[in-house]
Amino acid sequence: MDRLKKIGPSSWRTTQPLPVYGKWKSMLRLENGRGVRAVPVYLPEDSAIPAKEVPATAHFTRPFVRDKKILQREAVGGSTWLATPAYLLLLAIAAVWLVTLGWGLRRLERTAREPVGGGVDERAPGGARVRGTVRTA
């Protein structure tokens, strides 16, 4: 990662060399407040995906695309029959977690209202609290 340094009215340069070899992914990223766009400078070939190499030539013209498309170029889509149940399972886990959290907080609220020590909690005239046991003769 390297920031660009302005060297002219419309010219920018990296402060250190970018790796354009091996398994490195080199790209120029631009954030405009609404999203992050990127243009690949160099992407290695990956036969496991499969994805072709994007070579780093001396001069090139490439369009800016969403940076996620470059960083996750192995994501080529897939079937919804697996994704839909997976997302529904995550939704169910989140719902159960929230319900359990709410239930636990309600229990804590109820126990916080109970008197301490098992004595009778009565209000005396003027709103003062009187704690103790009540004895009848």
C-alpha cells in the first residue's frame, strides 16, 4: 500500500515501486465518497480459479471498476440453491441470538426489581422506603 504524491498539475507518482511480479496484485484504487473504484496494474495468472494474467506493460488504458471485482476475481457467481438457504440460516441464527438476548435482559430487569434479603419493601408516608420484616401480634 502506498499513497500517491502529486508531482504536477495533473500528475501523480507512487513514493515507492509497486510489485508487478510473483503473486502480488497491484492496482490503483480511487475513493470518491460513494464507492471505491480500481484499475488493475498487475494481476498474476491463477490456474486454480482460472484467471488470466493482467500484465503490467509500460503503457496501457484500462477502465476503473469496483475494487471488489478485482480483489475477488475468483467469485464468478454460483447457484442460488445453496446461497439462499445459507443466508436464511444466518438470518435464523441472528434472530435466535436477538430473542435470547432480549429474554435475558427481561429476566435481569425483573430480578433487579425484587427486594434484597427477602424482607418486605413498603413505602412509608412521604415516599421513604422502609425495609424489614412485618410482625403481627
